[in-house]
Amino acid sequence: MPELPEVERIRRQLQQSLPGLRIREVEVLLARVVDFPNPEEYERVLVGKTVGEVKRRGKYLLLRMQEGGVLLFHLGMTGRLVVVSEREGAPLHTRVALRLEDGRRLLFVDSRTFGKTAFLPPGRKDLYLPIKRLGPEPLDPAFGPRELAKALRGRGPVKSQLMDQSRLAGLGNIYADEVLHRAGIHPCRPGNSLSFPEIRRLHRAIREVLTDAVNKGGSTIRDYVDLRGEAGSFQEHHAVYGRAGKPCPRCGKPVERTKLSGRSTHFCPACQR
Ligand SMILES: [Zn+2]
């Protein structure tokens, strides 16, 4: 599933190619990917609007419209956005097609259809609960160790807390494993058992891992590709995720895999306490 670095990669590419373009035509090919409003209304309100700034909140892409309102995409498990030229056909599993004034089309493609799109009218962003409930942005300059400590209240495993979008936005299974390894913290530790020096270390690890992953195009485990169809390369730099039995890059002991809250969890039993 695309996490913050993958979504941020796509955001940067959309920001380079879409702002200033008017939407000429909107076609919903699978009604249930449209979360809000109903598919007919979604098609109707978007036609004639001009794409403004492209933002990201957690794992959500937010395309601000110059006339007001926000076009939102969540990629779910297998969703991706593709920009095709006038002559190119739409890939299999295209769910929404937006034709732009320069003839290109922005396509929302999703084979497993856990992805979502929505159009939020001006001033209605806070009424969309999945966005309203999101915790702080880990790469926001205002997000410091104190804010992280607040996110890790309670006795639940620190890994589950890091993946809880209402505590912290953007981390999923891959990056939670990677940041905990970099910080030397065992994923099963209760969040409220971390000392302040450990919180500081974890905070630094979150910033470093996410920044590094964004710069390397994110991680491609199965099918993530960016707007240009290119895979990420950060998976080649994973310390623990997907590396069970292989040597820990820090100490050489084999990486272990376990299940935590139903999710596969990778860690080094020697480096992570
Ligand atoms: Zn190790």
C-alpha cells in the first residue's frame, strides 16, 4: 500500500504537470470509488474547474481547484494515478477519467478498488471525516518530539500507534518497521514505555527515513509506480521490511518476522530493545 513517501512522490509530479489546467470532461467508470458526493454530482461539479495547488495530507492527495473545493484521491492498496496523452488508451481497471483542456487525461486506476476519490466543496474539507480525524504530519516543521510523545500515549504497541492515522498521518506497515529499526526500538514496546531520549531518536528516525524514501521514489513491493510509471527504489535500502532471515545491516544477526495486530512485522532482536 502506498504510504507517505509514495503519495508525496506522486504529489510532486502532479504539482509539476497539472496546475492551471481546466477539466473538460469527467467520467466515472466505477461508481463505488466515488466517496462524495454521488457519482453524477461528482462528474457535474468538476467539469470546468481549474486545477490549482496539489497538496498531500497523510496518504491523501488533495488537488485544490482554483474556483474553490478540493478533489481528493486515496490510493488504497493498489490505486495509482496516470496521465496519458490524447492518443493513449486508458489502462485496464481505470475507474475515473478526467480529460484536461490540453487533451491529456488524468486517470485513477485501481485493480482491487480499495482506493477512493471525492470532491469536497469549498469550506467542506473538515466535514470529510477521514481527513478531519488525521493526526499530525510527521514532516511538518511544527511536528517535534513533544508532538510525537503525545501520539504515543497509551499502552498499545508502539508500532500499532505509529500506524494509527489518527495519532500520526502517513505511516503504514513498511515505514513503521523501518523507523523503529533505525531508532533501535522494539515494535511491541508499549508506546507509553518509551523514554524521552527514545522518543527523540524515534522522531529523528521518522524524519530521516521518510525524507530518504521520498528522495528515492518510495518503495515498490508489488505494484506501486509513480505518475510516470516508474517504480521506487527505496525497497533496496530497507533495513528490515521484507528481509526476514537476512542479516541486519547494523549487527549482522538475522532479521525476524512476527505478526503484530495482524500485520507482518520485521525487526532485529539484537538492535531493537
Ligand atoms: Zn541488528
